[in-house]
Amino acid sequence: MKVERTSLSGVSIITPEVHTDDRGSFRESWQRSRYGDAGLPTEWWQDNVSISRRGVLRGLHFQHPNPQGKLVTVLRGEILDVAVDVRAGSPDFGRFVTATLSGENGRQLWVPEGFAHGFQVLSEEAIVHYKVTRPYDPAADRTIAWDDPAIGIEWRGAKPILSRKDAAGRRLGEFAPDELPAYRPER
């Protein structure tokens, strides 16, 4: 397993070891001691799966309070995956990283608590699996506008297919500091 730290503190791209032969392939998508030794969570609340068609954009989502960390894996297809630092007071506030995840490349994105998450489907269909560190809390659910110019994510392709909730997302600058998770420097 290879863990690549990104330009945003805490966000990592994980590439599990893939074993391939004439039958197909096998990889571990999570293993407690290996991921724990890499500084990733070892306690999870639930697993989620979404199935989306080409052009669907989901996000940018975060929870406050009760933030969720997410370990994102694509089982089939390909996505552009995004993590945005939304921690009030963070030196990286509003900055983002992207990663192309696919069933073929097996890469994962670790999105820690305090970051918004979103993805755009690049293939005909994508099946996305993500483990989360806390339960979904509808009262804490927040959505940032996918096209917020202050963030400046360069999504691919034509106008995305959005849910009503995602189409109504607010710009990051419209959130009051108490509506955002607080930055806590690592000690």
C-alpha cells in the first residue's frame, strides 16, 4: 500500500497493492492495522455506495457539527474526486485537491473531518464506495456551490447533472464562521 500525502494537510491518496492474474484482480480496500499504521482511521460508522451516470456531480458536502471523514473508493467506472478545506481559520481554507479514482487504478482518497467532498462521474457509470467516520446527520448537512469561483475547481465536461440540493449550494464565503468546522493545528 502506498500513501501519498497531498498539498492539504491530512488529505491522502492511497493506492492499495493489486494482485492480478488470469482470473482478474484482488486488492484490500481497508485493513485495520495497515491503514492505522499509515495514520488513517481504524473506526468507522457506516459504509455507503452511490451509483451515478456520466456527468453527475455530487457535492460539495460536509457536516457541521458532527463532521465525517470519508475514505472514497471507486468500484467501477471513473470519477474526479475533490476535497476542499472548509475549516474556519485554516491556512488552507478554501483550497482543494483533486484525484482521479477508478475501479481500474484502485486509488482511494482520504477526506478528513473538516473538509468538503464532491465528485464528478467521468465514465458511463460509476459505483462509488465510501466509509465514513460518523453517521449522516441531516441537521448538520451543508452544501457548498460546486462552481464557487472563490474555490475555482476545474470540473471536466459540459454542465453537470445536479441534485436539487447541490444546485442550491451556497458559496463558501456565505457561511458564517460558526457554520464551519474550526481549524485545530496538529500538536
